[in-house]
Amino acid sequence: MVIDSCQERAERRFRLPVRRALSLGVVGLLTAAGVLTLSGPANAASTLGGAAAAKGRYFGAAVAANHLGESQYAATLDTEFNAVTPENEMKWDAVESSRNSFNFSSADQIVGHAQGKGMKIRGHTLVWHSQLPGWVSGLNATDLRSAMNNHITKVMQHYQGKIYAWDVVNEAFQDGNSGARRSSPFQDKLGNGFIEEAFRTARAADPNAKLCYNDYNTDGQNAKSNAVYNLVKDFKARGVPIDCVGFQSHFNSQSPVPSDYQQNLQRFADLGVDVQITELDIEGSGSAQADNYRRVTQACLAVSRCTGMTVWGIPDKYSWRASGTPLLFDDNYGKKPAYQAVLTALGGTGGGDDGGGGGGGTCTATYSETQRWGDRFNGQVTVRAGSSAISGWTVTVTVRSAQSVSTTWNGSPSWDGSGKVMTMRPNGNGNLGAGATTSFGFTVMANGDWSAPAVGSCTAS
């Protein structure tokens, strides 16, 4: 969502406990005949959307119609994502600024673009206390009920068959420890029943669209998320149509990814609804930001009913909190370490931290053996940037015919057909200043051959 007022920004102050970022993890292992072996997928996807699709999920972005004419914006959207959410173009003030007079032109632009690329479309949002035209709050209860139901019906019918899921009601609960409903024209004049009525109206308007409740600061278990949980539980028990719950997941250093994030997603899924990460952005940079993005991605993958993720924007410069650099692409559409962390977590490969406009940089790779046991040894490759900064690197490592690599860390490996040539790319450690270093490591099963692996030249991007 986009917030314009200081009051609304203040409401975005999260109250979740601080959690130390996770360190870079070890790539998953396969066990065969009692020996650990590692092999990359033969045809791993190299884009966010492709890698997510391979896991049965979507990976989307919030899209602004006025940026679609920018070639890098459109190219990044079309290449990397397989779902979109209109950032503002489907909100009440955008489509019905005057009562019963609808203008879908900007929203139609996004929908048409997405359909042309075969992308899923999330509708955002039908009933929300913010970005309402003034005429709505001036209505009496009878007229407001009529206007709400008419708005839901007209908008959903306009896009019937085109929208995968709708945020039917958005942010209806207060922050803090009360678990109470938020004051809004709908709550104040129609009472607690307005949410149920909105969902029933939505089901009648488009029986095939997924119907979601969407909110922020519900990412961990707290009073607010408990209130939403109880609402969903009640709806499911009484047959009120609800198919999914959206978790906005706006994080920063004061409000980090909660320790029970995955468990919270799972408890909602256990009620019989899908869960979706709908507005993800995480302020920060470098490996700390990458680790947090990785944790969120892994949490979604661990919950079978987490059907997809949406980041709230594409490059940092267009984020609603651009100063926090919270997205996966920098201002020049360069892939940040967070991008590579997400791609790797999704099981993708390649992508690299190519920096978008980078190039011209150089790097070197040097090998050293760090430990040895009776049947194996650890190797480390140190990558050093040349006289200018780089935003990605690629190094090949070739083991001898009898040897095999059993474990890697601090990198994203892919393999040739023989399983002997490993191409290593960054795993959140691609951005290096001039002369700066990083490293990746691996364990080699010697099988009688203790020769050092052959390390190829380093290619910078």
C-alpha cells in the first residue's frame, strides 16, 4: 500500500521483538550410500517468477501504471515476475471518485499488461478506510451500505475472470494490544458486520475469485493477528466466504521479521485458508537485508498453503519508503544481495548480483585449503574486487575425477553435466567495493585424490 500522511506513516510503526538476522546457511544436502553429495537442479529457473512457479507459487510486484512506459521498469517486471498488484489504481478514490461514476483506465492498463504476459493479478483493494473519496464518509448508514455493496459489485464484475484474488477488506483492526476494530466510516456506521457483508457481496459478484482479508503488523502472533485469526476462524465455522489472508510484511530494524513468522502463517493456513505475503518490503542493505528476505521466502515455502509472495514495488526509488532502500532492485534496477537471496531460497540459480548498470569491474579468485580429515578436506575461495566496485561475480571450481563436492556455503552453486565443474555465484555477498573481498567454501570428498581443485578465473558483473 502507499501511505501519504504522517499519521498513516506513524501507524506503520511495528511493535515486534528484535531478532538477530540469520547468518548465511549451508546449501541443502542429499544423502546417497552414506555419503553426502550435492548437485544443483538440471534446469533451475533464473528469475524470481520462474523459480517460484517451479515451487507452485507466484512471485509478484506492486505495479504503478505511470511507470509502465519506462523501458527498464517494464522489462524488469516482465522478466522477473509472474504476478502483479496495482499499487493504487484499484483503490476507491481511483476508480469511483464520484458516486457510481467509475473510471478504470489506469487499472485497465495494468491488467491488460499483465494479461498479455500471462501474469496472475491480485485486486487491491475494495473496502479500506484510507484513500476514500470524501463523498463516502458523508453518507448515512443506509446509503453507505448501498454504496459499499455497489462498489464491490461494479469493480469485481468489471474484472470478472481476470483477477486471481481480491483484497476484499483491508486493515480493519487497530494496532496495539486491544485487538479492536479500527474506526472507519464502515465500522462506525455499519458495525462489526460490515466485513462479513463485504465478503458475501464479493462472492456473489465473482464466484471464482479468491477472497482475502489483508492487514499489516499481523506477521507474528500478537493481539492484532489474534483478532484477525478469530475473525477468520468464525467465518470458516459459519460458512462466510473467505479464501485467503494477506500478510503485508513491511519490516525494518525496529520491526524485524518476527521469530514466529512461519508458525503464524501456518496457524492461519490450518484454519483452511490460503496465506499470501502481499506487500513485502524490508528496509536495509547488504547481507542483513538479504538474510531477512531469505527467511521470509523460506517461511512461505515451508507452509504448503502459502500460495505466493508480492514485493511492494520494483526499484527502490519508487518505493513508498524509498529512503529505506527496501526492495530487491536498486535505483538503477541492479539486483541487490536480497534478490539473490530470494532467488536462491526459491531454488533458482544464476541471476547474479549484476548491478544492472555495472560492468567494467574486475575480480580475482584464490584458493586455499582450510581443513583436512581422513576422507575429506575443506576448500575456500577468496574473491577480491579489482580497482573498482563490483556487484556480482562468477567463479568456476573443477574437482578431480575421483573427487566430489559434498557441501557448499556462502555461495549459490550450479553444476555441469558431469557434476565435476561447479559454477559459484553470490548468495547475498555479490556487492564488493574496490579491493574488498568475500569468500565461499566447500567440502571435497577426496576418494584417494588429495589434489587441489582447479579454480577458474573470476568474472565480475
